[in-house]
Amino acid sequence: MTAISVITNARDSARYRPVSTTNDVDVVIVTSMANTGRPREYDEDRVTKAVRISPELDLRLKAAARERGVSVNLLINAALDDYLERLVPVEQLLTTAS
């Protein structure tokens, strides 16, 4: 009898170790779940950044995203964009400091 395993993500494939005590061939089918998740939130490419935030801020962020029915990623992008739009230009800071 042939053993067939279906692996749907990289984590499973990294742990998968086929063991066969017979001369049968083990067949491994690796599928991609990339197209079955949520639809993309953005059309353009994205860059991944890692930031460190406090546990309290993390809880507030998750709660705010959940209340609004959006992802944490979308909320962070919107907040950063809004903050950077309102940021005072450095040139203006230098002229007012003199």
C-alpha cells in the first residue's frame, strides 16, 4: 500500500519525515495555501518591518482593529501614514528654533 500525505504549508513540510517499513513509495503532495487566505489589502508590493511595542499597546492595537473589522496591519499602515502626513518638516523646525 502507498502512503499519501498532503502538506499545506511550509511548517508542516519542515516537520514531515516519511517513515516506511515496506518497499512501498511514500507520496507527498505539497500544496500552497497562498491563494486561499484573505484578499490582499493593498495592490502594491509591501516591505516587512519588525517593531517592538509594549504588551499594553499590542492589546490596544488588536482591540482597535477588531472593533473596526480590519487587520492590525491595515490599522498600523493607516496610523503611520496619518502620523507622517501631520509631521512637521525638519526645515520648519529649524527655522522656528532659531
